[in-house]
Amino acid sequence: MLRRALEHEGFEVRATATGSEALRAFGAAPPDVLVLDIGLPDADGRDVCQALRAQGITCPVLFLTAKSDLTDRLSGFHAGGDDYLGKPFALAELLVRVQALRRRAPGPPATDERGFELDPAAHALVTAEHRVRLTPLEFRLLALLAAHPGEVVRRRSLIAAGWPDGAIVHDNTLDAYVARIRRKLREAGVALGVTTARGVGYSLE
């Protein structure tokens, strides 16, 4: 129904049924706007969004979901989403939101070779030779760092992306998870490492 409606409005539409298909299709050729259901059959749509962001994909993302409380909306924005529409929704509203996001769409992403990909279905760090399992929390932290290569991601942003809204997270807890991510990057043979900006945050470089 959504595909027909968007095509009727003049959009060229590519549709996928799973998060894994979305990564393959849109990682190589990003769309102007991505409408992404959170309840995918093989993965959480927020993890798919984070995996795309980690690959350098910056197109606007509109999340669709049956859950629309504040905590769920915040988790979508922390995952890299740009807008959020709860079900049921009016088709006219979705079209207006897609048009608005399209006007804000950036140009093509710069080429950036990180040497790894993130698999949101398996919560795994994948290289040409290795596949290392991550916990969901490790996945979210690494995805945020990978989405901003060479930039310092502040501690509060990492905590917001990794833990539920309102969770009490001590500094040493975040540090322990970052240490685990460093170890898993080494296990996978990734040349990049996580650098500490003392008192501020971390960067992947």
C-alpha cells in the first residue's frame, strides 16, 4: 500500500522485506529518504538504522512503529532516526513527512572504508575474515562511534544510545563496555581503534 501511494506521488520506490535486505540494497545505493519499520521480521529497525549510519549512510530515516510512547520515540532518535510516525497513521501525513525529509536530504556520502560492517540481525561485527558477536548494547555503542569516524562522541550521547532513557549509568560502566568493544575490534582484525578523549568521550579512528 505504501509503495503504491508513494509511486502515485511521483517517487521512485525500492522496497525490501527484511533488515538484511535493506542493508544490502541501501548500503550500496542510499535512497533520498528511508521509511523504516521498527518491527522487521529479522531485526529491530533501530539496529538496521544504526548499521546504515555506521556505513556512512546519512539519508533521512522515518521510523514507523506500533509503539509511540516517549521512551520508544527517544530510542528511535538516538538510533539515528530523523522522524517517527506511530501506527495507525494517516497516509496523507506520511506523504507530507516524506516530502519534508526529502527536502533535507544530504548529497551522496563520502567514500569511507572502515574495514568492517555491522550485522543488525545477528548483532555481529563482520570483516572479510571474521565475524565477532556483539551484545545489543555493544552493537549500539559501536554503531554510534562508527557513524562519526574520527569525531569525539560525548559520553552522554553514548549512554543515551546504549541504555534506556532514565537509566543510571556510572562512568566505569561505560568504560568497561568500551574496553570490550576495543577487544572485539582487535579480535576481528580491524585496524581502527577506540581513542579516549579524557573527560569528554571516545572516538573511532
